[in-house]
Amino acid sequence: MPLTETNNTVAWQRREPKQQLLIWAAWFVGLVLFLICWKVISDNTIWEFLEDAGVQGMSLINRMIPPDWSITGSLMRPLWDTLNIATVGTALGVAIAFPLSFLTARNTTPHPLLRGLALTVIVSSRSINALIWAMLLVTIVGPGIFAGMMAIALRSIGFVGKLLYEAIEEIHPEPVEAIQASGAGRAQVLAYSVWPQILPAFVGTAVYRWDINIRESTVLGLVGAGGIGLQMNAAINNLAWGQVATVFVLIFATVILSEWVSAKVRAAVY
Amino acid sequence: MPFVSDRRLRWALNAGVLIYLVLAWLSVDVNWARVSEGMERGLNFIASFLQPDFVSRSGEIFLGLRESLTMTLTSTVIGVALSIPIGLGAARNIAPLPVYLFCRLIIALSRTFQEIIIAIFFVAMVGFGPLAGVITLAFATVGFMAKLLAEDIEDARPDQMEAVRATGASWLQWINYAVQPQVMPRLIGLSLYRLDINFRESAVIGIVGAGGIGATLNTSINRYDYDTSAAILLLVILIVLASEYFSGYVRKWVQ
């Protein structure tokens, strides 16, 4: 216990002096780094723009209220498209991530070399945002829902694959040994001892990613990959902020709903 | 034991999924002629990953990456600093009901909207440039961190909190000695994770004018300058990999 004695009174401190000094030094280094970074940002900012930022923000909000409800009907089809992009995209992503995760997990991979390859795919997919995937795919397959679905699928592979292979690595070895002892082949071991153990994680991860994908797919339209983002972009370009507000409200409602569904399903499977 | 125990529910679920997939697939019209035309471009793009061009646009790439990295750090620091009071306010076992509801509203707003949408709003407010990006990422960080922090505080062991309170500690001392030690390791881990996310996001919010490498990437893709795009994407992947390795190391050290 770190105690210091001065003038016969013993004072308790939480940490040893040396440890405390180290923590302060770390804070200092962090602060200096932050200030340097802030300097770079500040040099690249036109501060004059900030003087009327409050006025600009208020006028933007004033123009958004009341939302222009008249376009709600015409937004239903794009909303359906957005849901489809998220759902089909997630399904595709999960379908590809599933075999990939078995190749990546240390205890089920057929060969270390294959594991490295699968891991590279997972990392690349995770590092690149769905919007960047969409930009690339729009130039390749043309604008539309299809590009959006592919983008969502490509981004989901990494996320689902990573969580799934971690789940496979964490399974109990006893059921696997038991099935092996009964003389089962490789595929049978996977089907009867590994699969039942990862099923809850599998469903939970897929639904969680679906919920994230709904949010992501609302903006894919900005780069031409279909969905409600297309209407949002058009409204912003026309400076029709009332219409933008309607889109925002619809997105808010959809995301809250999907989050609720996803939380319910995850609570049921775990 | 099947996963869904009620047989009728199971069949209904299977049929529902099948019908939905057919319906969803029907709403997609793929222009296969356009796809086969674009395939060539796709192959070009993949080929450019084998010969990425770091050199001819190195100035833009360097400036963009520097902006992205500085944006990442400042926004994470500001976001985490803001998310601590909001996280405390959103924990039901600490905050009174009105504060709780207010903080939860901020979290819900920040979490529902994708970073791009928030960026559009802030770019309109403070103008083009990295400052809009910093504000956007900080706002998004608040939603993420405060929610997880609040959940962590709600799960904190109540006996330790009671014990510190019983010594007559003031509110600040109570937070500092009873709550903070319990949530600190997770807070550090999450901050590092968020640093990672913010870097990845900083690569896209440039599309709407909020600074960072995203603007450079967007320009290069629009110009079909795939060799440069490939170089940028490879650099982003490398930095994410490095930070993932680093944060795994720090997390081990903290716990």
C-alpha cells in the first residue's frame, strides 16, 4: 500500500509515486500529440466560415421544419429498395463469410496457408467502407440496387467472418472429440459438433450485421447505388430541405425499428 | 433439437424467407449487358492492385492521409471526452430520470444517422474542410462510446459503489473511486477500437466535403485513375492492420 509519511501523519495514496509519474507522463505525451493534430486541422480550416455557423445551422433547421410530407408516398419504393439492399446484401455476405470462417478458425482450417489467405480477405473487406465498395461497384456494374447489394455483401464478409471465426475458435473441444471418437468423418464432425455450438453466435452476428447494414444502405444512394439515399441526394441538391427532413424522419423510424427487431432476436438466441 | 422448437413456426419462417428472397430478387433489375461491359473495368481495377501507383499523386495522397490521421485522433479525443459525461448521464443507476432521458436522446440521434448524413449537415454549417469532419466523427463517437459506457456502468458491481458511498465520499470521489476503476479497462479498449473506426470513416466522409483521404480517393475513382485508388486503398488497409495490431497489444497491457 503506497503510504507517505510527513510530519508523523500518514497519508494514503492510490498509486506508488513512480507509477503515478508514469501515468502523468503518458497523459502529457497524449496532450501534446492532440495539440499538434489540432494545429494541423486548424491550419486547414477557414475560421471565418465559423462566425455564422450558428445562424447557418438554425436556418437549416428552420427550413427543415415542417417536413414536406407530400413526398412520403413516393419514398416508399426507395425505402423498400433500401431494405432489400440491406437484407439481400447481408444474406450474400453471410453466405460467403460462412465457409471463409471455417477456413480461418485455427481449429478447423485445413491448411495454415489457406488460413492466411482467408484472413487477408477478411481484413481487406473490413478495412474498406461499404460506400467505397459502392463507388467501385457503380463504375463496374453500373448504378442501381445491384451495386448496392454487392457493396453491402462485400463489406459484411469481413465483419461476419471475423466474429464467426472467433466463435469457432472458442467452442468446447469435448463434443468435437466425442463425435470424432464415434468414427465420424470431417464433414460429420463439423455438422454435429461444431455447427450446433456456433449456431447462436451465427444467428446473432447475422442479425446484428443486418441492423448495421440498414443504416449503411441509407447512404449508398449518394454514390448511385440505389435506395433512399438517391432521393436524399436529389433533395439536397435541390436545396429542398423540407423533403430532406422527411427522408431523415423515415430513416430514423426504419433504423429504430430494425434495431429493435435485431435486439429482440439476439436476446432470444443468446 | 431443432433451433426453432415449434414446427409450424419453423415452416412459416422458412417459407417467409423464401418468398421474401424471391420478391426482393424480382425488384432488382440487373442490366447484364452493362455488367459485362463494366467487367473489363473491374478487371482493370483488380489488375491495378498488382501495380499500385504511389508516386504520381504522392503529394495529394500524403496530404490526404495526414488530414485523415489528424482528424481521427482529434475527433476520437474530443468524442471520448464528451462521451464520458453523457455516458454517466445515460446510466440509470447514477443519473436521475430527466438527465437519463436527455442523454439517451443524444445517443439515439447520433447512432441512427450514418456518418455521411451527419457530415452533410455539418459541412453545410461550418463549410468544407477537416473541421466539419472532426465535428462529425466526434458526434458519431459520442453515440457509440456513451452507449457502451452507460451499459458498462449499469453492469458495475453495486456493492463497491455502496462501500465508497458509505465512507462519506462526495459525488466526484464516488465516481472516481467506485465507478471509474470498474469501467476504465473497457473504456480504453473501446476508445482504441473507435480510433480504428474513425480512421476508416475518415476515408469516406471526404466524399461530401468533410476533408481527409476520402476526397482524394473519390477523385481518383471518378477519373478512372485506378492505380492511384489502389495505392490509397492499400495504404488504408495497411494503417487499419497496424492499428489493429497495436490496439490488441495495448488492450492486453491494460487488462
